Amino acid sequence: MSNSAVRAAWFKRVRGAMINDLDQLFEDSQQRLQELWQYAQELSEPQKQPIVEVLEKLSSQLQEMPVVTEQLRYQVRQRRLATNTRVELVAQGQHYQSDRELHRQADSDDPIVAIASSNDIGYLVTNPQGVILEANRTAAQLLDNSQECLLGNSLVEFVAADARGDFHAQLSALQQGAVVKNWEIGLAKAQGELFTGVLSVEPVRQVQQPHQVVGLRWFLQDITETKYNPVVCLNQRKLECVQEDLENLLAESLEPEGELADVTECQAPHNMLLRQTLLRRTWALQQALKFEAMLKLITDKLRDTLDENQILQTAVQELTLVLGVEGCDTALYNADHTATITHEYTIGLPSALGEVVSIAHLFAEDTQLLQGQYFQFCYLVPGIRGQVAILACPIFDNQGVLGDLWLYKRHEDGFNELEIRLAQQVASGCAIAIRQARLYQATRSQVVELEKLTRLKDDFLSTVPHELRSPVANMKMAIQMLGIALNKDHGLFAELSKPPAKRNKVARYFHILHNECEREINLVNDLLEWQKLDTEVQPLVLTTIEMLEWLPKVIEPFVQQTQERQLNLEINIEPELPPLVCDHASLGRILSELLTNACKYTPTQEKIIVTARAAQARIEVSVNNTGVEIPASERERIFEKFYRIPSTDPWKQGGTGLGLALVQKRVALLGGTIQLESSANQTCFTVSLPLKPSEL
């Protein structure tokens, strides 16, 4: 058998085996895809969504693989019928002949070349020595040169001086067929400006001699802005892992190593479509992750301040720099239906800061902003900013529209979906930050006002009692002298001893005058005592008190008052009470105030019960009155200064509202506690005090 026949038979067996292996590769690809699905589930929601979209598209494309495999089998069978032999490929040692052939190779079926026309990735083709043979527009822009001027120059001329040693080492490896991905290197523009770039390089091989490198493809991106951003770096690493797995999955599924030329030619159109889709989706994912990181940085800056001006200035500046637009401004809506441009950040555009426009005139035909919707447009007649494309986003929340953000681009460009989404999210963040800032300012103003009122009140409470003390004391003395004079002439004291209904007018008027003077004296004394307790530490004069003897003396002044009002006053003192070491003056004031309250609020024919008992090394004294109950809503405020329960004074006696507040403060100074219980038409105040001063 001739050598050609043997070779043909060998090709036949290999071709059939490799096509059969596609089924196994398809199953492996499905398994790898499932692993990528599991990986995607571990990411956060904003990161997961674009990856899920890519995986869904890839899954759809992989479902077409069985059909492609059957088509390949059919074409191979047709080729077997057409020929039994195959001519050897071009002999070893054939050299690449011209730059034109290199360009043809660069524009071959490899789908990665499809991004050569991309506006986002620089693309270069060089010979093995690094001389530029082809460059797309983006590469020329990144290197600050024209496409024509780049041709014929060595790429090393655009490498930073301190990175050229590394460049030559990598170039040597590339000439041997190595593939380089994500190679960070310092690059220099034509004017000498340095920037950080990332290069991915793959060799172009001779068709007849696959081991011979005849050219290099270079893919270039500028990563200066995102290189030191930790969030972007983390997302980029995740993206690269996913992208590498996807590319390996495609390579294993569609281009198994050693596949024959005829099989490659048959599946090339399918590979091209699938890889173009993958590259497009991957690039969209990369941009989404980049914008997500930028949004987080902007949002963090907005949250760092409660100054409304700083919030808006940060928003317009960051949007301009992040999106690379011509400028951005913001206007806040006023109560008179006008909008004032309060903040702006522009690059070369005329300023419109401070301009006031009528909202009704501005939105006469389009009310999208007032409805919380964005829109982009161009003016038919250029305005102050010239002929530009405009994106308008409302700053609004659930309470309404606060203002808007306007972004400006060159009129031939528009805003894509990712840019619109970023602008909307920044506008939403501004609305939240502005509301918080305004709430903070309002709260701060209220706090300042309350502090001012508190100081005024304290000044009043510290000044007025001292000013009133002398006049009220003089009034009391004058009333006493008047009583003596009236008694001589009209028998006043005898009239006062009669029941109120039988007294003459002089006695009734004198009684009112005397009682009101006593009220004023009590008010002044309460205010002075409150100020004294509030500002000074009062020393306690400790004495031993026998409750069985001492308590009736405290209650005795209230006996006549209870009899006049037909109230039943009871005293229950537990026998053999241990002596109490305490400040008897403070304790006397506490009980007197509680009894005064009980007499004031207890209706006629009801009871006032005073009880003293021992309880675990303490003595408890309670004052319980029936016929009245304090509402649950009022109990928490009962000890507040100047607070009086409305409509619960059957005797219309009135008061200062300081009594119970003073009681609570005095009890605390004695080391005790006071509790209120009110239910079943009864109210009880219980004072608990330690027996010994060491427990105070």
C-alpha cells in the first residue's frame, strides 16, 4: 500500500473518532456549564444578574451543538465519498511571504478579530519583531496617534522606559508561540503621557507550518482609572475567572486539539457566531461590573456628608468623570414653579450656573421629569451649551420630585442603557441623601430652638421666685394685719369659724385672699426648692424616727381638712416597726405632699388610707385614696415638672404641677423609690426607704 493510501486511511479513522468525541465533549460542556451556574449563585445580586444572562445565552447556544455535530458527520461522509486521499499540506520550511498574507490571516475565521472594530478595545497586528502592520481606531486613540502614523513603527516605542526589559522578554516568548493574557504594563502616548495598559497577545501561525509564528495579535485596554479600585479589581478577577472558564468551555466544545482542517472549516461559522455572542455578552458584563463599582464609590461619597450642597456637587462631578461626558448640572425645583441650576461640573461647556427657568415653560410639552421618568433628547436649535445630546434624570422619591440631573454628550453620541441606569441610580441616591440632609437640618434647628427655650425657662425659674419672694411675704403680712383689724371692727375670726355658706361677704373675701396668697407662697417655695435640689447637693440631717409616734403628727394637720370635705382618713401602722434612720424634714415634706394631693383629688365620702409596714430591711409608707383613678396614658407623665392631670380636681384647688416632681427627687435623695398604682377606682403612692443610712 502506498504512503498516500496509508495516510488517507489514518485521516479517515482520526476524523471519525474526533467527530464521535464531540458528543462526549458536549456532555462535558454541559457539566462545566452547571458548575458555572453554581459559581454564579454565590455572587451578590448585582453581580449575578449579568452573569446569569451570559450563561443563559451560552446554554442556548450549546443546545445547538447536537445539530452542528450531525451536520459535521454528514459533511465528513460526503468528503469520504468524494475523495479517498488528501494531498499533504505545504512542505516544512515554507515561509510567510508578505505583510498582505499576514493581514489576511489576521482577518481570518478567528472570531476574536471581530472586536478589532470595537470602540472599547485597542487592536494591533505586528510581525514577530513587534513592528506594527495594522491598528484599529481605538488603539490609535489610546496611543494618541493616527492609524496611518502607527504603521511601520515598532510597538516598543510606545512602552514606558522602565518596562521595556519586561516587554522584550515577553516578546521573545511570544515569538516561540506563547499566549499572554492580562499583561499589565506601563505605556506611553505619542506626547509622552504615561498610562497603565493591559495587553492580551496571541500568535498568528503559518497555515502550512503551524509551529511557525508569522505575526502577533495585540488587544489593548487602558486600566489607569480602575487599577487601584479594590472593588473593581475584585469584580475584574471574578469576571476573568468566569470568562476563562467560558472560553475553555467553548474551546473544548468547538475546537478540540488536533481537529482536522475540514472539520474546522465546517464548524467555523458556528464558532464565529457563538464566540461573537460570548464576547459581546462578556463585554457587557465587564461594563456592568465596572459601573457597579463606580456606583458604589459615588454612593459612599454621597452618604459621607449631610451637606446638601456637597451632595449635589459630588454627584455632578463624579458623573462627569465616570461617564466621560462633556458635563453635568443639577437644578432644584422651587415653590414658585421655577428651577434653579445650583451645581455643575463641565469640561469645555459654557456655564449655566444660577440660571432660573420656569418649570411650566420647560415642561409645557413633556412632563416626564415631573412624573419621575428620564428621557434623552437634542435641541433642534442649539442652546447655551451648543449642539449636544442631553440625558435628563429626575431626582425624586416617594414624596415627590426635588429636582433633576442633566448630562451632556457630543450630539453625535447617545447614552446607552448602562449609562442611563447609572445616572438614574445616582439621582435616586441624591434624593435619599437630600431628604436626610434636610431632615438633619430641621432636627438640628429644633434642637437648637429647644435648647434656647430650656435656657430661657431655667433663667426664668431661677430669677422669678427670688423676685416674687419679698412681695408675696409682704402681702402675707399685710393680710394678717388686715385680719386683725377686721376682727376688731367686724368680728372676722368668729365669722371665719362658721361654715362657708353662713359667712358674711367680708369673711368670704378675706378667706379667698388668704388662700390665694398661700398658693402663691407655696408656688414660690416649690420653685426655690426645685432649683435648690436641681443645682446643689443637699446634706441630709439623719435622725432616728419611730413611725408609730412620728407619723400621726405628720397627718394631724390634714384631719380638719378631711372633715370639712367629708373624707374618711385612716391610719394603719404595723406594730413593732423597726426604727427608721432618715432625714425627718425631707420625709415629712414627702408625706405632706402626698396627703395634699390625696385631699385635693379625692371626692367627698371617699377614703384616704395611710399605711406603714416593714418589707425586707426597708419601710414602706403608702398613701391610698379611693374614688379616683389615673388613666394609664397619664401615669408615665405624673412625675414630670409642671404636669397636671386635666379635669381631675373636684375641689378646684389648683396647684403648681411641681409637687410630685419634688416628691420623686426627695425620695431619690433619701435612697428610696416611689411607685404608683392606679386601678379599680383607687390610686396608691408607695414610698420605700432603707432602714439604715449605710444603705442610702
